[in-house]
Amino acid sequence: MAHLLKANDTACIGKLDKKNQKQGLWKCKVNSKLIKTERFKHGLLVSWIVFNAKGEIIETRDKKGTIRKYKPCGC
């Protein structure tokens, strides 16, 4: 069952585990545009991907904690 958390204009959708902790993939949208995807394991943030207004990747973090920033070319 998917749960919806809202903060101002941001809506995040994903699943909660039995302890009501975030679990798995969560997608955050502002005005129906995807701005961020987050992956959780037992309530802890494991990785994320941040998108710009055009839907291009601008930042990622992997499960090892490595953060990479991207400059979208607009190709």
C-alpha cells in the first residue's frame, strides 16, 4: 500500500514497513513534476537522485555515500 506525505507543494509517495518507517523507493513531486527519488532501508535513507525542472539528473548519492553532481547539457 502506497502512502502519501505532503510538505508545502511537495508530495512524496512510497511504502512504509510494519514499524511505520519508510521502506523501498519513494518519489517526490512538485506540481506533478518528479524532483527526487529516494531509496530507504528500514527507515534510513540509502540513496537518492535529484532532478532539475526539465527532468534531467543533477545529483546522485549511492549506497556507499558517494555524491556525484551533474551538469545537464540540454541535448
